[in-house]
Amino acid sequence: MAPTLSLLSISLLFLLIVSPLPSSSQSSPTLNSPETQFQRLIRGFNLSPKHDVNTGRPGAQFPEAGPAMVEWPLKLPVPGNSIQDLGHHAGYYRLPHTKDARYDVAVNWLCSMKNGPFHIANNLSLLWNDFGWDQASNLIYVDQPTGTGFSYSSNDDDIRHNEDGVSNDLYDFLQAFFKQHPQYAKNDFYITGESYAGHYIPAFATRVQKGNKGKEGILVNLKGIAIGNGLTDPGIQYKAYPDFALDMKLIEQSDYNSINELVPPCEQATKLCASNGGDSCASAYGTCNNIFNGILAVTGNINYYDIRKQCEGSLCYDFSNLETFLNQKSVRAALGVGNIEFVSCSSTVYQAMLMDWMRNLEVGIPALLEDGIKVLVYAGEYDLICNWLGNSQWVHAMAWSGQKNFTAAPTVPFVVDGAEKGQLKSHGPLNLLKVHDAGHMVPMDQPKASLEMLKRWTAGKLSVTGSESWLGLM
Ligand SMILES: *[C@@H]1O[C@H](CO)[C@@H](O)[C@H](O)[C@H]1NC(C)=O
Ligand SMILES: *[C@@H]1O[C@H](CO)[C@@H](O)[C@H](O)[C@H]1NC(C)=O
């Protein structure tokens, strides 16, 4: 245990989701409005959330309003122990710059990122996760943006549309948390997350640095950010889809040639989004997703989070145990969430964030690197949707003072227990890791290697150069 670290893990609940087009549309892709695409997604994936978003619904009974923060020890049955014994807490934080929004803190650690302390068994018992990231650090999990998970607001105005809104809410939360728990404020602080968190994390880290430099509140001892299979620079990452699909033999050269014709319009649209913002970003989303949809039209029912698998159930993975578990009466009582229902995939929040999707969040990262903030970009090699190739390309294309040296740096094996678990490239505060035998959710597919990655990275030992150093760390 290393209680001197704090790790804020940003929700995976906001999964990347796209709608496959019918195969006939592949050669003559139609421009679909994001809204139409989303409606198709809802139908196609049988994903009609009972409650679209956690906002004030008639009859909804929210947890008691009251002080800005409510916390309580969490009591749930775990084999051989109770969570309370370990000092785990659940709570709500009322967000100051909103009409009525509250962040739920606790739920994600149960399992949704697969790096939390527990798994949920098929019979809905909690089981210890031997490789939970709690073994390396204190963890804070937040259901966000507002409206997802158990985080709720009774006021639609609190639904966020861009990274400014999201990162201000996260910053407010963090300030409130450290005010309540000053003993943690001096700890090294890391932000990690996956998937769409490739957007949230750079924005939030930039917000924290701004707060620190402007002495806005309690100093946050930000040491690093880690993005796993993230969407960070869509312009580069969408362009990489056909290349990755061809490399991995998901499509043939003739498919590649026709799908690749969709790349220039996407590049144009992404540029427009960068300069004009607003609707042009929603339009870029539609244009660029034709590339992805074109690939899916060839591959059929592939699991685009892990190309070795077939897509089963909503979102290609079966998360139903999580929702069933969380919506049990006893669990909701323990979490203090009243009768609001867990919303794992909010179409309202999704739509609200559409304008944000094609934004390039890489732009904030060089300043973090120049400040010496560690940046780890890791990716399971079999994920298609946020594949390692696109991630590697934006990391290499990023302009910062160490870019040349990073490009020239050797790629070395990442070894755990004597076996190569990935390939690592590093220079200064920047690390790029391709993880073997893993899809979109590295902690689920490679639990031990991902915990090792976290331990070494936070200890500053992931990127020690020279071949003997990684051997020495085994
Ligand atoms: C639930 O399943 C887990 C794992 O399969 C098992 O260890 C546990 O004993 C089961 N609990 C009950 C109450 O059946
Ligand atoms: C970067 O590479 C140059 C050329 O190889 C070298 O002289 C320099 O020391 C390197 N800088 C760092 C910080 O490693």
C-alpha cells in the first residue's frame, strides 16, 4: 500500500459509441446527422435507457439535500470483511457552479473500469480484485459528467456541453474534496482514465494547473496523467482507422482504398471544427464516423473494443451485472442514492457532448509536459475504436521540447514476471506503452500488467532508460 498517492480515475461510463451503417452504404457513404446516427444506435443496440439522464423526473426521490458534501462509510457485504473496515466512503458533493448538480463519488470503483477493488460475480456477490489499483494508491472515482452514473441534477442547465464545463465541475469537486480532507491534499496526485477520458483528462489537468498557478484554491499536487485507449486527437486518430484495420487484416486492400477516400473530407471537417466550433463539430463527427462505419460494414459483428471478439450485448460487452447490482435496493441504500437509477449510458449527455467529440485535446498536453507533469499514453493492441496506432501517431506528432528525442528513443519491452507484456517508448515525462493481449479495457484484460504499469509509473520507474533497468524491476 502506498497511501501517499491519490489517483482520480475518471469515469469510463461515457463509452465511445458509434452506429454501424448498413453494409450497402459502404461504397456510397451517406452523410448522417449525429442525431440520426444516435437514434439508430439506440435502436440498433437496444439501448433505450429507462431514464435518459439523471435529472429531475417527476416522482424521483433524490438523496437528501443539505450540506455541500455528504459522506458516509460504505457498508456492503464482501467475503471476509466489510468495506467499512477499509475506510471506504461513498458520498455526494454538491457542485458550486451549477443550479443543482451533485457528483456521486464511489460507484465506479466497484468495477466499471475493472481496476477497482472488486469484481461483481454472476450471482451479484462482490469479489476482491487481486490487482485493483487500490493496491498502489488511494483512489477517488467520480461518476461524471453530471447526469451519468448516480451523478444527477434536477436542472437541465447543469448538463455540460464541452470540456470547460466538465473540467470546471471536476475542479470544483476536487477543491471541495481537499477542503473536507486536507490530509490528502499534499499527496502526489494523478489523473487516469480511459476512452473518452482522453478528452476529459487533458482538459481537467490543464484546469488544475491553471488553478494552481492562479492560486485559486488548495494547491493540487498534480504529478501525472495517464490515458488508456483514449480519444485525444480525433483528426489523427480517425485517419488511422483504415491503416490499423488493414494492418490487422480486418479489411482487404480494395476495402481500404474505398474507405480511405472518406479520410480527406474528415480532415477538412475536423479543421473546420477546430476553427469554427459549434455545429461544424457536430457535422465533423458525422463525416468522420463514416470512416469507422465503413470499416464496421466490412467486418460485420466485430467487437470494436477487442477485434479478437464478437460484439455481444449492448456496447459489445455485457455490463448488465453492474447495473443489476447497483440498482438493488440494499446497494442503493448503502450508497445513499435514494431511488434514482444508475444511468450507465446517457443519450442526453452523449448528445450534449457531441459538439465536443471532434475537438483536439492534444493541444493542452505540451504545456503539461513542459511543467514536468508525467504523461502516460497506453493502449491495448487489439482495440479498434481507440487503437494504439492512432494514439502512437498523435503522441509522435505532438510538438514539445522533447519531441525529437522522444521520436529517436528506442522501443523497449515492458516486462512483467519475466514475460513481455508490452512495448514502451519514453523520453523525459512522456511514456507511450502498447499493451499486448489486451483490448480497450487494459485493466480487465491484463490486470496484473496494468497494476505493474501504474506502480512503476507513479514511482517514476516505468521509463528508466537502458535495458537493464526494466529487467531490474521485475
Ligand atoms: C457467488 O459466486 C462466487 C463466485 O463464483 C462464489 O465464490 C460465491 O460463493 C457465490 N455466493 C453465493 C452466495 O452463492
Ligand atoms: C536529446 O538528444 C540530443 C541529441 O542526441 C542530446 O544531445 C540531448 O542530450 C538529448 N536531451 C535530453 C534531455 O535527453
